[in-house]
Amino acid sequence: GAGVSQSPSNKVTEKGKDVELRCDPISGHTALYWYRQSLGQGLEFLIYFQGNSAPDKSGLPSDRFSAERTGGSVSTLTIQRTQQEDSAVYLCASSPHPGQGGGELFFGEGSRLTVL
Amino acid sequence: SQQGEEDPQALSIQEGENATMNCSYKTSINNLQWYRQNSGRGLVHLILIRSNEREKHSGRLRVTLDTSKKSSSLLITASRAADTASYFCATDERAAGNKLTFGGGTRVLVKP
């Protein structure tokens, strides 16, 4: 595909269950971000992968949240023992520009998580 | 905490009018970007301005950057109903490994 792909697009789960959200970045992009967006709010940074460097996990809100990126491509965000406050849209973005100066981010359409 | 803060939080204008929104940030940056988000969709990149630039244009968009005041503005000229969306600024902090952090956004409503 030409863009960033996220799945599932919608996920409804019960409190206490674990969920996995997947992100397929644009091929060749070295940087990958996860953000969380609550209804009507801005984007909250969660985690940032850049090439083979150790990920920046400084935005993960608790130890129930974890993410990995396999082979420098696909990423999975896992939320264990979900709580109602985890309900949000989880956005993934990738970027072709490594190193200094940042670069344009290409976003997926997001995964909307609802915890009942 | 958010690096960028947009002002106003919401803006309602008539088609044909100009829309101006501002972004303030706290630390030194390499660049500042503006993104647009239609309701229920992902964000789309609009424009990037580097810290050594003061103004940049792209079509009906004009972005300014004042690093001394740590602020930026986005101007949309001759607005259209299709410009209705939320607009976010994003900054990459020099001290934070280039990760991009976003503000809370400005919700713009352009009435036909």
C-alpha cells in the first residue's frame, strides 16, 4: 500500500482485557511514532522508533503500555489490562527523514479503542 | 506536557474570510510543522518551516516563525468550506531526540 496502514480501525473491548494495535509504515521509512488522541483533544506522544536506535518510550503513560517494532518495519502497540481511560484513537505515523531536523510525518487513519 | 499550544482553540468564519491561528512553544526547535485533521481522520502535513526561516508560503497558506518569541502563525487566505478541520502545530525539540510533539489544535469552521 502507498500509505501508513493501521489495524483494527475500531476495537471495542472489556475492561481488563489486553489489546494489540498494529501499524504498517510506509516502506523504507525509518522513523515510526505512536500518538494517542482523546475526543476533541490534541495528540499525546507515546513512543518513537528511529532506525536501530533504542526507542524513546518517554510518553508511555504506564507499564501497561508497550510497543515493539520488528525488523524495522511493522509496529505493534500493546495495552494490557485495559482501563476505561485508555479509550481513545491511537495514531501511528512514519517519516522518511532520519537524524537532525525532523521531517514530515505520514499518518495512518488511526485505531479507535473503546474500553467498556 | 505539550510543547506547542494553539490559539484560539476554536475559530468560526465565513467563506472567503482569512483564518489566522497561532502556536507557541517552550524550548529550542529545529523546525515547526503544521498539520490538518478532518473529523475522524488521520493528520495531513501542510507545511514545514525551519528555525532559520521567518516566513513560508504554500498556495493559500502562509506560515510565519518568530524564534525570539517562540511562536508561529498559520494564515489561510480566502477560506473555503472545505478548509473546515482542526489544525495542529508540531515541533521537534532539539533536546528531545527530534521527536515531534503536537499542540492541542485549533478547530476551524468555515461557514458557506
